Amino acid sequence: MREYIINKIELLTFMKMNKLFLGLFVCAALGACSNDESEIIPNDTPNVFTGDKAYINVRLADASSLTRATEGDFEYGTNEQSVKNAYFYFYDADGVFVAQGDVWTGGNASTATPAENIEFASNNVVVLKGLDKKSYPKYMVAVLNKPDNFVYGKTLDEMQTVLADNNAEGIYYPETTNSVTTNYFTMSTTSYTDINRAKYFVTEVKEENFSLEPITDVSAITNVMTVYVERLAAKVTLNVSDELQEDVNGRYPIKVTVAGEDNSAGSGNIASEDLYVELLGWKLNATAKKSYMVKNIDATWTDINLGFIWNRPINYRSHWGKSFNHGFSGYPGNAAGVPSNSEYLNYVDLNDGLTALKTPAYCAENTNTSAIVTDNFSSAVTSILLKAKICDVSGNALDLVRYSGVLFKQDSFLEYVLNVLKTKGQLDVWYEDGTDGEGNTKYTQIGKEYVKLENVGDGKVKVVFTNDNNTSLFIGGGSGSTDQTITDLNEYLGAASEDAIAYNGGLMYYNIPIEHLNNGDVAADGTIPEAKYGVVRNHHYVVTIDKLEKIGKGIFDEDEKIVPGKDPDNDTYYVGAKINILSWKIVSQNVGL
């Protein structure tokens, strides 16, 4: 049995490496190529395969960074740098799997200042067995930090659609040893198109990469085959600009009008009062549940159609891709429409588990077509949900209702709705309230103690009748009320409070859909250009809040999953951001709330 040795793997990825053990895995070839049947040996079989041994020199390099000055600076990862295994899957000229090997020995961190696009280098040895001239490796796919249950594709076509894991956790997973947590990010061969690249997600094994003579000194090997890898995860960080003024308690003042309250004159002689926003933390919402192991792209995409330079062979990478749900519909229209196990995306509540400002979070890539994003914008696009609290100057949370663009204290809103019904003659429900001076029974119209807010979903509420004390009720003239009376009353109350948004405990959220690189305008008919929104693997999306002028969308039930729907008042925040490209690849955007 011949042994074909791949020697001197120099792993140059975007990570600071820990010192790891040397592993060596050998497996027999699992498949035969179509040439076995014809017994025809391809003409491009390397001559080195006529001997007993051959050596292949491999360098793995990260494609995380760009050198264009307009796209920002490099950065080294923070606790995003560790590799514990490296797998190499080899395929023949027909794209049929022939062998695999794995090895990882560790590496040396880069200390260059400013940061460069290479973070570490390493020497490794992979041994492959069971090959012959009819099944020699032509292509290779590399996978680092392989999830435990990952199964490679038996063909390159199959490899293209193999999932990294049954859930998105397989793209990034922490391991804790001796109270120290290490983050491992799954990586694979980067995808891009080039006139000299036969397959967009593989590295071609060429004859000059082989050597016949036994090699005892890996430093003497010069014919290096370079493989570029990238993380499957997208990274998101939410910051607050230092220019945004906060008070001594870390709250941000805003001027708004609260109906029925004492207000001072604000700017432009508009009545307003100082309220304060306390930022509590954030979560990623509508994140993909699964990810392909290799990045899927469409070679027919053009820069004109996508609105930016999407493919950069000079940098060995691309900047758009097809997530596993790309082209599929079936997204909920609101929180009530979220099934117990939604098919493609995860939707979250904001009760707990929040991420702190300036702390990154990670998710699988989520992209889609223009048509699907346009039709399902509120639920198909990965976004930031920023939880906040509206307070008074003393830090006391305010129970509010927003209705028709106007803010009310909740008690004031109940009174407002009742007054609307009185004006329309729709509040014909009374209770006994003692007697008058002549001993006659006195009747009084019900007040706010007979109504309450009821959850409709998505932060919305309506006013409904309540009679906790089972008080006897009457209609005008002292006649007893009926079930129909209460039914009519609830109908009137609901109409007078339709689309009201409640802030229990002052809680609210800002929804920030994450923009990608297409800065094209939304069409007059509402069509959203492809790649205007989306998160792509190995990109870092940095969102900076630099303006805070509006309150967010109210939270009535903290346990409720959030699907941001259309806001009738257009006050809920949606991103319109400046985007710059930095490194991981970083996508930066400044936002105003």
C-alpha cells in the first residue's frame, strides 16, 4: 500500500492559537472514481504517483481581511482564535471522495502592529493511505473545528449542500476546562470565483505540489499549496457613540410629549418633558437555525445587480452568499404566527439572557432574495433587538401607552378611551352610587376602575371591560345591563384603542435590521434590493448608536417572542445606516434611534 504524505501544513488563520496536541488520523479510500470502470488513467495524473511515496506541502491561510484603505483596518480576534482540529477531505478529478486526514499541532501568534491579515502560522503533517493513480486527489476541502456530528459529502456536489450541524450551534461552540472557556469557531475553505478556479469552494491539488524524495526537514519543502479558510459564523457588536450624551446614571435624555401631563416648553415651543432611556442589553433575532459547511454562492451574480463588489479573487473571498434558507419563504407575520419550532429562523424574547453593549454575539449567516425580504421584511431579516426602559428623571420606570403617535400614562389612556366613548354616546353602562338628596338611587357611569389593558400580541393592547367585584350594572334609566350590553361595550373600547402599544414597567425595544453592503434605495413600490440586508459568514457587523430621539416599541409581555411588525405610526426604529468595511470582515453602521 502506497502512502501519500502531505507535509508542512502552515496554518495561517485569523486566530491566536493555543498550544495543542499533534493528532494523526489515517483512513482508507471510501470510493472509486469513474475512471476505475474504464481502467483509463487520466493524462493529468502527476508523475510522482509512479513511485512509492509523494509529499504535498499545504498552507492554510485566512481570507478574513482586506487591504483596501476605504474598507477599514485589520483587527485580531478576542477569544475567537483557537483551533483544536483540522480535517482535510480529498476528491478526485470527477469530484468523488477518495480520502480524508486530520492533524493539528498549534501555532504562533502574530504580534505585528498594526494588525495584519495573518494571525498565526503552524507546521503539521497529514498522512493519507489507500490511493492509486486512478483516484489521486485533485481537490481538497478543509474544515477546522469540525462539529462532532458533521458528515462530509461523498461527492463535491453533495459537499456543497451538507449542513455543518443540525443546528446553528455547530458553527460556534465554547468549551470550558478548569473554569476557562475557549471559543471554537468552525471554518471551511473560502468560496469565491476566479477564471482559474474550477470549483468555487475547493483548493486544486496540482502536480507541482507533489515531491518524490523523502523529506526529513519540513522547512526544506518549498512547493506550497495554499488553502484559504473562513469562519462560518457572522459576528455582531452593538456600541453606543461616545458623542451621545448620558446623565450621571448612564441614562440618555429624550424630549417627548406625554398627554395629560405637565410639560415644559421644548425646542420649537413644542410642549415636552425630559424622559430618560436606560439601555438594558440586546439580542440577535431571526437568526438562522442551520448553516452549510461550505459557503454557497452564485457565479452569475454581478456587482451591478448586488450593488457592490461581491467577489474578490485577489483577496480569496466573496461578500455575499446563499444561506440554507435562501430562496425559501414561510416566515411568521407576527409573534402569534411563530410556531413552537419555526422552520428556518429563531425568534427570541427579551426576558433574560441579554448581551451587554460592546460585547459581540454570533450567528449563522442569513441571506435571501429581494422578493422574499420585501414580502417578509419584519421576520426574514436578522436584526438587533435592543431592550430599554423609559424612566423619569429619578429613574422610575413609566407605565406608558402609545396611541396614534401620542404617549399617555396608562391610567390617563384608560380615561382618554372612556372619554371618547362618552363623546360618542357609547358608554351606556352605569353602577349604583348611593342616593340623591331626595332619596332616589343615583347612577354613575363606569370609570377607569372598570376597564383594563389586554394583550393583543407584538406589544399591542386593547382596552376591555372588567368587573372584578361583580358590581351590578345598569344601562340608562336604571334598567339592568345584559350580556349584549357588555359585548357592545368591548367592541367600542377595542375600536377606540386599536393598535395601542403598551410599555409595562417602561420596557421597550428598538429593532435594528442588520444591513449588508448594498446601499441601493428601496424602490417606490417598496422593493428592497438584494444584499441590502443580511448577515454573511466571516463578516463582523458593528452597529453604533449615535442618535437617540425616539422611544422604541413597547413590551407588554416579556415572555413573548418578538416578530417586529409594521408600526402604524412609523416610530419604531428601522436602520438607515452608513456602512464601512473593516476586518473580520467588519461591516460598520452608525444608527440613530
